[in-house]
Amino acid sequence: MNLLKKNLVITFVISLIIIQWITLPLVELSKADGNAGVGVMNVTPAFADIQLIQRNGLIRIYLIVSDYNSWGDVYTVEVLLEEGDRTIASFLYQQYETQDSFEKIHTFQESSHDKSLLNFEACDVSYSPDSSTVEDRCHLHLRFVFNPTYFSQIHIRVTDRSGAMAETIVEYRGADMMRDQNTLILPWIDGTVTVTFPPGLLEVLLIALSGLLAVIVAKKLRIVEVMNQVLYEK
């Protein structure tokens, strides 16, 4: 009986040593990164959600980037506004100074012709301080806010610390994005021409145009009716 207990104790100690030896690299990785993921290595980032919203004269892009190595593995997120083969503007979020650094800097940058589109104060990055769920450990929330401009698609690229990249393209009509109740966009001209109406004038013009079309249709129908009567009488 004593021999059995001794063997059980020895087996337990050996198992404990083996388990500690196996899990030690994961523990050290967690300490170094500051936020461990779900233990899946060499997985490229992915997009959990993308939303485009125009509000109060600004365009907002809400991104949820997912990385199963943890949100802390995301290095850069780049948003390009494109029109055909041209890049209208480029916005960049950078989490670290370099891919080898562990000090977070959380900076937003802009590369465009006039460098006046991105609203730096309204841009934001956030993540959960908790680690109880996969979303808490893997999701990085980003918000890019910029002034309206004409573009037809949004090209998004995410790069992690190992250099792996995920990208996606969201088709969007820039004219629809920029049009509001007082502004008319003429996209068929080279570049864009914006004609701004006084408040309420566009609605009045639309009502007047609708009335004019109704009168024209009514007259045409009246002419057809008269012609039918003449033909019927003959």
C-alpha cells in the first residue's frame, strides 16, 4: 500500500513538472505581450465587423479587427480611399513604433494631397481590459473619422507583428456618401463639382419638378384620349 502511494506521488510530481515545462513558453509570451490570445499561432488577422456611417458632416469607419494571437499582435491598420486606380487618401493606425517593439504608441497618420481629411481628435482605438472571452482577448476596435470626399471604394489592410497581412475592399459610391439634403454632386465631371443650395430650396425644386412632370404626363394622356375619340368617331 505504501509503495502504491509512493508511486502515485512520484507520478504526480513528474506530471506537474512536464505540464509546467510545456506551458512555461505560453506564460512568458503572455507576460511579454501583456495580453495573451487563445493560443493559436501563425494566424493572420481578420475583420470581425466593418461599418461606414456619415453623421454631422463627417464620415466614420468603425472596424473590429480580430487576431487570434491577441489584439496586441496587430501592428498597423491602413485605410485607403480609392477612386478607380487612384488613391485619394490614406489613413494609418500604428500600435507599435516597430514590429519588434512592445511599447504601444497608438498613433493615427494621414497621407493625402491636402492632409486635411482625417479628424485626429475623433479617431479612436480601444480594446477590452478583461480576458474572460475570446472577443476580449482578440478584438481591437478602431474608429477612423474624416471629412467627406469623393471615393468609390475603401481598401483596408491589417498587418500583424510577424508581417502577415489581411485585406478587404468595400465598394461604395462616394456621391451617395457626400450627398445631403442641400448638396448636389456632379460625379461625371473630372473631379467633383459641389453645388450648395440655400436651406429648403432643393426640396422646393424637387416639388416643382414633380409638378411639372405631372402636368406633362397629364397633357400627353389628354392628347392620347382626344386622338382615340377622333379615331373612334371616324
